[in-house]
Amino acid sequence: MHTLQYPVPEDEERRLNVLAEYQLLDTPATQDFDRLVNLAARLFRVPIVLISLVDRDRQFFKARVGLDVCETSREVSFCAHAIMQDDILLVPDALADLRFSSNPLVLGPPFIRFYAGKPLAASTGEKLGTVCLIDSEAHTHFSEDDRQNLSDLAALIVDRMEMYRLEHLRSVSQSRFENIAVTSPDAIICSDVAGKITFWNRSAEQLFGYAAKEVLHKPGSVIVPDSWRRIYDDELERLQHGDEMKLADRTIELSGLRKDGTEFPAELSLSTWGEADNVSVGAIVRDITERRKNEERLFRLASIDALTDLPNRGAWRACLETTLAGEVAVTVLLLDLDCFKEVNDTLGHSAGDAVLKEVAQRMATACDDAIMLARLGGDEFVALLPGNDEARARAAAERLVAAISKPYEFGGQSIEIVGVSIGIALAPLHGVLGEEVLGAADLALYKAKAAGKGGYEMFTPAFREVAIARRAFQRELRQAFENAEFELFYQPVMFAHTRRLAGAEALIRWRHPLRGLLTPASFIDVLSEKPSAPAIGEWIMRTACRQAAQWRKTVADFTISVNLFEAQLRSGYLLTAVQDALADTGLPADALELEIVENILLRDDKSTSKLLEGLRELGVSLAFDDYGTGFASLSLLKRYPVSRLKIDRSFIRNVTSDKEDAAVVTAIIYLCKSFGLEVIAEGVETESQLAFLRESGCPQVQGFLFGEPMPAPDFAARFL
């Protein structure tokens, strides 16, 4: 059996002895450490965070989130490697790292791909373990800010570990306590039963500003601010009466008083020795100013969206749950920007970021009485308003729609395509738990989106029934491919001047067992986002190629057009799939045309460009579908190897009566001739439309004038 090798520090025995001083191994979970790993999980957006202490043959997890086990063997430990260095051990992809690619924790649960571990170093330098971030997905980017935040988090953890170590000094004798205190980086002070200082180490001199000779045999109250004086006096009185101090054997946070009169936040741990009149008190005091600053900064980072400075999803959920727990009536408005994707695609992510920042500012102005405004992620925002009056909720939604829909300025140009859809839910009317209320708002948002952009909807119970039906429909859609319920219909493509058959476009249909024949309008948006989309797209292409090869025996120049899912272009194997389909069916490459929607091209993706060039090299034609309806620029026609434009039916509908539509169609046809591209007009339904297109020089047409999409047997009977 292969044994994994792990490195061992040169000072291993000393390191293990120092680790033992902390007495943290095999101890139960504690809130202070758990709080920090939960903070890290939110801050770095990873599923697993561990505080790992590396023992002789194992690593023990003092705190963990996202992992059920409390320890593993040292030989599989990434942290055993991390403690060999001073800085962060970063493993972007464990499968690509020879040190870890065969590790059982990589090949099996938890399937580690990404690891980042910062060593936890004792004050004497020994690396005792790490705080580490783990993900089952590779991370290609870990910024300098991420490094600094992880280092600051490690400092907070070490700070807590040191307090645990010092607390164990309570169990040693007073002389042993004072011997250790001489070299301690923490302020350590001893006093007698009267409260007079009997021991004052060098660190206390530095922290409080008093030399030992200035305070020895002086009252301890000299370092106690007025706000804590009563508690100090009460504790001293209890000690003098032989009672146990309330603060003994505890660690608390309070304020300390320096010689110059300034106060500072401190952490105090008290111990007592002796009996009756011979009682001594030992105090360990730490300045926690920096710790508090770091904690506040990291917790703020974990709760705030870095782009907009609004609270993030985690902070929003906490606020909502806390508010609802108080049985307070509130309104939730869930916002989703309309057409935001087009901003990123056409103008770039810098423009998109600028819009998101401006949206946050406009929300603050429109909802100045909000309990909380938050960005949930992407282009989704939420507002929590006091009260649950329906009229006020609708008025707030209208203000938000009006504010967010105004044009945005970026780089000297106006962006006018952004709008917003809003779903409204009222609590406790629509739910008493956070998930219930947010779910109700989400259903209302879905309804608003379906009704058209730039609107809002108030939740009603009927929305839940619609959602249940929609989920059932999605389950049926998942099974449709396995049950062979999809089939292809074919719509003829004709030569405009001769009305002779040129080819066909293959269009998917779903023969639902209960609902009958369904057109793509009812399911294609959902289908295109399913993991099965590439496989279904390949089936469409193969089926269409096989049918076209058969029909070419009758019409020698017959061509077939097939629509591509975006997922097919992202799959990584489209080129191979096309090659295989052509080879298996015997269809010539120049008889196949693949249709692409403009959103795919708008991303300016180099890999997409390379893929399209590969398809063109095969001899396959590429059509730009629905040209003229979106945001594509002429530069796309030069940048990508497109061979044909399809004029959208929306321009053809009124081409004989609307001068603007006629001008657009004429311009596209002229454009294609200038670029050496083919062109086809969709949606031709009348003879007058056909006549216009003929006169304008459009060579091919498609539409109900010649035939609706139909099954292959009907197509063959009518046109072949």
C-alpha cells in the first residue's frame, strides 16, 4: 500500500512541546473559535474552513465548518505542508499539484481542489497548525487582499490561542507564574489581598506606561478607569472577606487605564493563590485594540458587498430573521435588473459595475426609510421596509422602478436599456420565517418578469400553485429526452425569385404525453439551461443531418439549418460532435448551417471565436439569427466568421407599410452584399412581403407563406 510522505520541521519535538502547552488538542468546540471559522467561510465564500492543529501523527480540528470529521492522519494533511513555511500555502488546483494529486482527500470526500492555509505561529515562532480554506472547485485567483485577510484572521486565532495558554498558568504556583511572566509578551501583574501591586513585568511597563518602581506596593486601582472602579472595589472587598472573586478563573473584556490617562480595550484573565489573609491575585492583561480593529474589519468585509457597499446576502438574512423574530410587520421588495446582461456583454464588466453602484445609490434615495437595503448577488437586490401596508409597498415599488429605469452614464455615453422587475411580499401576511417571506417575494418577482420588464407584482397564494406546477413541468422536461418525447419539425427555406426549395430549418417540438404538441416557446428557455442541453443539441443536429442526407437524394443542393444552444458552444466538444455527425450521416459540410444568437457573440470570447473558425474550416455555414433585434455592432461581422444573416420576422411583419422597417431590411440586405454574406428573411407571410424582398435583392425567404414547421413525412410529401 502506497504511503503518502509529509515533511517534518527540524524543530519538531520543540514544536510539539509548545503545542502541548496550549492544551487545545481533543478539546470540545468553543464559540470563540467557531465564530472565526464561520466568519472565514462567509468572507472567502468557501464551503470548508478549518483551524487545524498538527500533532505528531494527526491533525486535530479545533474548529471546523463544512466538514464532519474532527481529525485526520497527518500523512493526508495539507496543513503538514503549510507549517513548513512562513506565508500562506496556496494550492489553486490539487489535481494539478504532484504533492496532492493522489491524496485520498482529493480523490475522495471532501474532494479538495483548492486549499489556502496560513500557519498559526506561537510567539516563539513554532508553527502549531493552520487556518485553512478548502473548496471542491479549483480557484484560479487569490488576491493580495485575500492574503492579507487570511493573515489577519490567523492573527486573531493565535491571539485566542495565547489566552488559552496563559489561562493554564492559573494552575501553577505563584513563583512559577512569576518566572514565566518575566519573558511573557503579555502584561502580567500580581497583587496582595489589600490590592497592592507586588509584581509588574516588563510587558506591563510597556502597556501601561509605568515603570515597576512607580507602581510596586501601590494600589492596583491606578490602572483601573472610573467606569470599572466599582467592579474592582467589589472584587477586592470579596477577596478581603475571604469570598471567591466573581471574575476569578474567567477571561473578560474591559478597559485599561494608562499613565497618560488614556483608556484602551483590554482582555483580562484572573487567578488566585493562597488562603485566608495570604491570598495573592495574578492578572494577565492584553491590549486588544488591534484585535478589535481586525475583527470589525473582517466581519464588515464578510457582511458587506464589496462593489456597492450594501449589506450582502448573509447580512440580509441575519437582519430579516432578527426582524421577523421580533414579530414586526415588514415589507420585502426583491429586485432583479432587466437587460443587465446586455450591459456586460456590449459595454463590458466595468460598465456593469458602474451601473450596479448607481443602482445601490438610487435605491437608497428612493427608500430612505428602509430597515435594510442589500445586494444578494449578481443583479439581484432587496429592500426591507417597515410596515406591511400594501399601498405603501406598491408606492415604494413604483419609486424604485422609476428611479432605476432612468438612463445611466458611463464613459461619456448613456446606457438606457436597464430596467427593473420587483416582487413584493408582506410579513407576517405572506410568511413568518425569513425563507417563507423571501420565497414569496421570489415567486412574485417571477410573475413580474413573466408579465414584462419594468413592472412589479404583489405576492398572492395562487403564485405558489403556479410554482408547484412549474417545478412539475421542469421535472417532466428532464425526463422528456430519456423518454424520446422530442421530435423535429422542418420549415421550408425557399429561393425568393423562383420559389424553389432551397432547404429547411430543423425546429424542436415536445410531444408531451398529456399536453400534446408543445412549441419551443413553452420550454426552450428552461431546456437551454439544463445540463442535458449539449446532449439534446447534439441529438437535434444528428437527426437533422441524417434527414437532410436522405432528402438530398431528391434535391441535390438541399441544405439544413440547426439552432445551437449556448451550452453546446461552452461544452468543449462541439467541433468533434459536428465532425462525427457529418461523418456518420454522410452529409456534406456545406449542406449544414448552424444558427447562433447574438448574445453568444457579444461576449467577445476568444475561445468562441476559435471554435467558430474551426467550424468554418470544416466547411459548415454559420448564420447570425434574429439580426437587428439586439445590440450587435457591425464589428461583430468582421470579428467572427459568420456566413449569413437572418433578418428577424419583426422587421418583415410591416415591411410594406412601415418606412422604418423597410429601411432596416433594405440596409441589412445591402450590408450583407457589402460584407460578402448571404441573407435570408424570416416570417414571410404575404405575397406583398415576398415582392418587396425580391425587389430588394433578398435571395432566400422563410415563413408561413410557404409552409409552417411540419413533421418530416409531411414535409417530404409536400415539397419532395
